[in-house]
Amino acid sequence: MLMVNDAEGPMSTKESWYRIEYHQIVRGVVQPVAWVEQANNHGFCVDHGKTPGERAENWLRYCAQDWVNTGAGQPGRWVGVLWRLDDDHQPLHEMARLEFRFQSNADVTERGSVTA
């Protein structure tokens, strides 16, 4: 828990933990989790002009592109699932699900690209 001081003394600020799971899709079947990352990030929730679902999906798309660029996954169909975590870091509810295709680009400097 993050502690913040204000004019009246210390106050606690609830953390915003999220879990992103990446599953490969093989012959139409979603496979077990291939990669998991957790992030403490409330920033995407306060983006202006979009619905909460759109904000969550946009952040998931950004994270998926970042993950693809690390080279951790294999080319093919994937699904990313964004979970809100509770205080014990257990999945509370699903916020977004995004299917994407990881296409390898052997002739360019980037590892690949995400096409939703």
C-alpha cells in the first residue's frame, strides 16, 4: 500500500494492480497462459473522452505491442486478457479481452507487430 502525506498527515492510497495474460490460439483453441505480467498503473483509467472499456482495451493493445517487441511470443494468433486485481493480487474481474495476430517481420528491425 502506498502511503501519501497530506496537510493532515499520512493517508493511504489504494494501489491499482492489473494482470495481463497472453494466450496463444492454436487451431481455434485458446491455449493455457504463455506469459503473465502485472502492473501497478492507474494512469490509463483517467484518460479523457473514452469509456472505461475503450480505455482498458487501448491500454491492453499498447501492452501487447510492447510485449511483442520483447520477442517473448511466437508469431500467430493470440488473445490478451486484462484483469483488475484485488488487494491480495488475485483476479477481481476481467476488464478487457483483445485478440491479435503477431506477425513476424524478419526484414525490419522491429520484432513484429500487433494487428487487432
